[in-house]
Amino acid sequence: MKPFRRVVLSLGLVCLTVTPLVGRGDSPRRRPRVQEASVTLTEKGYQPATVRLRRGVPARITFLRQFAVTCATEIILEEYNIRRELPINQPVVVEFTPAKSGTLEYSCSMKMVGGTFRIQ
């Protein structure tokens, strides 16, 4: 094997070995790119009733209505101007980025059935 080829191959192997280790030092934990949660509407209401989210991290919440006899046929998140129909047994994804810490409420159109997001 020619010396130049041997050097190139050796450098390539070093790069493959070292690259995964770069940036793994004592750096703080990285935030996830998207936080995901699932909420199911049952005869008891939204389960879980409270979902914890992190401020500034995009959220993808999947709602699934499994109960037919309810006024909660849609989900309303007023603060983010979100309103989505909840067809029975069909997952509905709601995406938003929590902008501030605190409690964010969501409900049906009649405000009789609802839940909360706790944003930290």
C-alpha cells in the first residue's frame, strides 16, 4: 500500500473514532427538539388531566376521543387560537410552542370538559 493511502486511511479511522466523542464532555443536558404527549378523552374526561411541558420547546400533543356521548367533540386552546375537531377514535395532533411558564387551560366549546398544561 502506498504511504499516502495509508495516511489517508489512518486519518479517516481516527475521525470515525473521535467524532462521536466530540461534545460529550460535561455540557448541560440538551433540550429535546419536540416534546410529545398523548391525551385521551374518556367517560372520565381528559386523561391525564394535567400534562407537564417545558417553556420554549415545541409541543406536539395527540388527542384521542374514545367516548361518543360528550359535548367535548373539539379541543379549544384559546391562548394560541387553536380549535380542532375531535372525531371519535381518530388521533388529532395539536402543535404549539409554550411561550411562558404557568398553567394553560384547554377545553371543549362549552367549557364543561377540560384539562391543563403545566408549563415550567
